Amino acid sequence: MKQKIVIKVQMTSDKCRSKAMALVAATGGVDSVALAGDGRDQVVVVGDGVDSIKLTSALRKKVGPARLVQVGEDKKKEDDKKPAVVVTVPEYQWYYNYPPPPVGVVYEHGYGYHTRPDTCSIL
């Protein structure tokens, strides 16, 4: 049975909101996390086996004052979900990318300047 937990947290900035979302998402058993409310000050957690009391106290310690508003059964059923959005990837457009011409290395030898291709002499 999935639970829906609503916790009101005093969050004044986007940094606090992201910190609260990261904390809740890292909790075991959480399926989804969302922000709700007029001032985006409510965290809505849906999951199975989530301890609402521990979650609320963790939010109090890390983010700020938090109050448990609602704990109940999630009314969404698996059959009610909309089908996943299908994303089509455009076909790859081939183009010819020719490599640059080889660059010769100029070195001074006892009899003058010579050029040779840039090769690896270690092997």
C-alpha cells in the first residue's frame, strides 16, 4: 500500500527547496517527491514504507520548521496513469568529415633540414 504524506516546511529560497527535495528523495521507500501549496512550502511524498515521523524530524534538523499535515493512502492506481510520452529521435544526418592533412615534423640534421611524417617512434 502506497502512502501519501504531506509535510509543510518553512522554505524561503530555492536552495532550501532543493535541499528538502534531496533529503526526502534520499530516504528509502520514496517513489516520488513534489512541491505543492501556494508558496511551494509543502512537500508531497508518495512511497511505500516511509516513516512520516522520522522524515518530518529530519526535515526539521536539516531545513527548518516542519509540520506534518496529512498522512493517507495514495488514491492513484496503476491503471489510471497516462501512457508514457513517446520521444522520437530524429534520424542521424550523415556528413563527411575529412581528417586534416598530416603535418610533417621539421628537424635539423647534420646535412640540413629534413621533414618526415609525424609518427610515434616508441613502438
